[in-house]
Amino acid sequence: MTPSRAAKRLTIVIPALNEQDKIADTIDGVLPLARDLLDDFEIFLIDDGSTDATGAIMDEFAAGEPRVIVHHNAERRGVGAGFEYALSRAKFDAITLIPGDHAFQNEGIARMFKAVGAADLVITYRDNQSDRSVNRSLQSHSLRFILNCLFGFWLSDYHSMIVYPVKWLRQIAVKADGYGYQICALISLLQLGLTYVQVPVSLNAELKGSSRALRLRTYLELGGTILSLLRRVPIRNVSQIPADAERTPAR
């Protein structure tokens, strides 16, 4: 008899700040894929203090789909804070964050959804970063090289979309509210020895103009996140890992 396949159930978090021109395209891409490829899902739309029509557009989607929940922040709190909000309320075993600026092509999101359940973590990597501006591409490659040298996991990407196991993510203290949240969470979970698969995804064409990722505040936040990871003792105590966890090394 063929063993039954584990159900693919996923909590999806889509944060956005002043993305009225892109948030509808993002949700219009994610919703059909979630309906087709997942057994069940919920989507948290996080309006991070937007001053444009982003929040109103989110509310329109929620009115037409009961599995879409909107949370409005009165002021900007950062990507990490929005993700933490959804994590504390997630009803499924896996959770992921998809940027609200329509950064990723739908084909890659589909590959990520199909890989849910293949390992403890699904780590996507951007396979067309050379199409971005020289500065953005150089920064991304440099960050990956630094993190690989410091922590030794030799991943293809540390800041693309990731599917996390909710029960383990809830047990680690992630001391970063913004850009560094995902890096801190991912490295902390890898230090537990969780298994992972890497899946390629592609970025949509980047619009010209300045990117929030290039700001001085982002550099300082990332530096602080990396220093805190280096200074703290990794969680390796068996008693700190859920009793039903299979502690197999990461691949």
C-alpha cells in the first residue's frame, strides 16, 4: 500500500508598506497558486503603517476570501514584527513570508508550494540576481559569502522566501524586527540541525529607482543581527527542541 501523502497546509504572510501599485499583483499571483497546490492555507496581509491605498486593497481581497486576514499597523513596525504577529496566530505547521512588492515570479512561488513538507525547511534561492542592478547584485552575493564563511552552512541564499516549521520557530528568540529577522530565524533553525531543501526562484524585473534595501539603516540592522548571532550560544540542548523532532543534520 502506498503511504498517504502528508497534507500541505501553509500559513502565508504578505507584508507591505506603501505598495498600492504592486500589492494586488502579488496577491493575485499567490491566491490561485495556494488554491491549486496546497491542501489548505491562510494568508495574513500585513499593512505596515501604509499611508496610501495598500490597506484598502488588502481589505478588498479579504472581503472575497475568508482565508485572508488583514492586520493594519497604525505606524511602521518592520517586516519582522508583522511576521511575528502572524506566527503567533498561525494555525498550520508551516509558515512562509512573501514580499508584498511583487518581487518574485509566480513560477518560483509554485515550486516553493510544491516543496512544502519535503524537509523541515524549504529554502529558496534567487537564480537571476545578475539581472538586478550591479549594486544590489553585489550586496546580495557579498552578504551570502559573509554568512557562509561565518556560519558554515554554504547556502545559495539567505534572504529569499523560506518555509519554516512553526513549532520550532516559536521556540527561538529572534532579536530582529526588520530586514534581519529572516536571517536570524533561518540560521537559528539550521543550528538545530533541521533538514532542508533548496528550491530556485526568479525575481521579477526590478523597477528603476532607489531600493529600501540600500539604506544605511538596513546595513546597521544587518550588522547588529550578525553580531548577535555570533555572540549568543546556539540552541543545541535537546531539552530545548520539541520532543517529536527528528534531529537529522541539515543537507
